[in-house]
Amino acid sequence: MPRHKTWVEVSKRALLANYEAMRALVAPTQVMAVVKANAYGHGLVEVASALQDAQVPWFGVDWADEALTLRANGISAKILVLGYTPAERMKELVDAEISFVVYTQAMLEAASAAGNAAGKRARIHLKVETGLHRQGIGLTEFEAFVDRALMLTHVEIEGISTHYANIEDTEDASYATQQLKAFQRANSILRRKTEGRPLVAHTACSAAAALFPETRFDVVREGIMLYGLWSSERTERAAKRAHLDLALEPVLTWKTIVAQVKPVKAGEPVSYGLTERMVRDGSIAVLPIGYADGFDRVGMSGKGTVLIRGQRCKVIGRVCMNMCMVDVSHVEGAEEGDEVVLLGTQGNNQITAEELAAQCETIAYEIVARINPLFPRTIM
């Protein structure tokens, strides 16, 4: 019997293969492994440690705690905080030699103060607003922003970046092209102002890096493809049309166990609300997994499936907070302690993140990223 009620297995071989495929495709551009959101649900420290063995030069995270956790666990590569950093956390990042994005005057001044307090220069990346209308410095204020940054002795401009709003629309790249041109204008301003200092320019997420070579610049930020998942069906189709050597392999398998098997007669209801009844005499398995753990209530109740003894078993009734029930009437010998695959392969059957995403009317990113971070992640 396993020690945990549910767990995640991460294939190091598949992870490194996905990284190497992207690295080879975009060389000599470097690849930043984006490990934010608990490495898209795969395990922040576990994934980063495995990738550091492959000498990955950059890691991208969302916030200070993720970055500092990596440093505390021996990750020595460059780390960039891509999301918001409150002024109160900047000195910690400077002390740990962690870079972070800046895009408001208040953040810029706070970065300078943090560098001064740490006795070092805060390494910052200027985030340019080019059309996503999320975080970023507007083009009209960009030159003045750069001028102010260059006046601050405790700030070092290490890089410049932006993010695309619609890069996966491979049939009409006009908006992405517009964003790219805006970024190039900002990049030209920065290069002129810094007079040849080494700078890192980066705009490309996984899809952009794969399909639009002109977006690669110095570093690409590989997120979803690192984990063997395509960002969208359109991206996958476009990559295949272009004959790209990107044979992505899913990295994650999510498992639980059967906690109990019990007989239920035809017509008897299962779970809250009496929303579903057994259509025949049979048996159900109780699984210790529910919506609080990332197993979606709306998408899986009464229609999701799991794998037990290599066979698909339908969720019957509503998914509860930490439990759900599945029909195992057709699974010979199903018993307490049987291993259950919620996402991954068992025998000749497979449940993919894309399948679950379609069932839950969402995207594969959300399916893996919201798996409860307290569950153990094991590198296989």
C-alpha cells in the first residue's frame, strides 16, 4: 500500500527530452525553463533540480517565494521573476542574485532602494507593453523610463521582454507581428541608450519559439511544451505542417488508490444531491480524491473516467471535496488498494490532459497546474 492517498509521478527522461528538443530547435538561442505555478503542477523543486542536471541556464518563476525556494534548494542557475514583486520583497531577491521584471516607476525606484540596501545592483528586466494589456511599460513612456533607470547606480538593466496576446493564431499572425514590431522599437531604444552593454531580449513563449523564429531573440521562455503538452491544437497542427522535430512527451502521471469497494443495487443513488443512480446491480470504488485536490467537480461529476486495472471507470454522481466514486462493476477483481490513474497511462488505455481539459471546458494548463501542490511529486 502506498504511503499517500494520491501522488504525481514525473518522468525525468521525458522532461529532459522535451527540453532538449526545444534547445536544439532554437539554438543558439538559450532556453529558459518556466517553472512557475509549481512547475505547472509538476513540482517546482523536483523539476528544477532535474533540469539543473542538464545545465539549463535560466529558470522563470512567477513570484519571489518560488525564486527563493529554488535558491534554498540548491538551484544555482539564473532565475527571473516574471510576475509582480512587491517592493518589500526586492531586497531578498537582490541578496539572492535573482532578477525580476520592472514596469512601473514605483517598482523602478523600489528596485534601486533594494539594491542600495543590499549593497549590490538590482538586476532588472524591463517589461514592455506591446498589446497584451497586462503588465508592462507603455511605448510612449519607455525612453524616459530607460533614462531614469540608467541614472540609478544600484540598478542594472539585464534584459527586456514582452508577451504575446494571440501568438497561437497561426492563420493570422498580424496582431503578433504588430506586437513584435512594437517590441523591436523598444529594444532599439534600449540598445541605443545602453551603448552595447550585454542585454538579454526575450519575447517567445513555447508556441512562439516553435513557430516564429523571428521572436526568439536571446532567450525563449519554454513553459507548457517543457511538460510535453501543446499550448493548443492549432499550435500542434502548425508544428506538424512545418515538420518541426518536436515529438513532445507528457511528463506527468497523476495517481490515487481505491479506498473502498462496495456493492450498490440498481436504482440506488450515489453521492450528494442524488444526481445519479446505478442503472444495474454492481459495485463502486471510493477514491480519496476530489475537487479540492484539483479533480474538477463540474467537468468530472457523472461523466469523467479514471483507469483501474487498465480499464476506464466512469465517475458516478457528484465529485466531493476530497472523494469521488467510480463504477467498477465491469472490472474483475477490483479491490481496496488498487492503483488508479487519473491522468496518464495504465495498460493499453490513456487519459490525457487535453482530454480532461475538453471535458472541463478549459485548457490543459489548468488541468495540471491546479493539482494540489501538497501531494508528493516523485521524479521517475
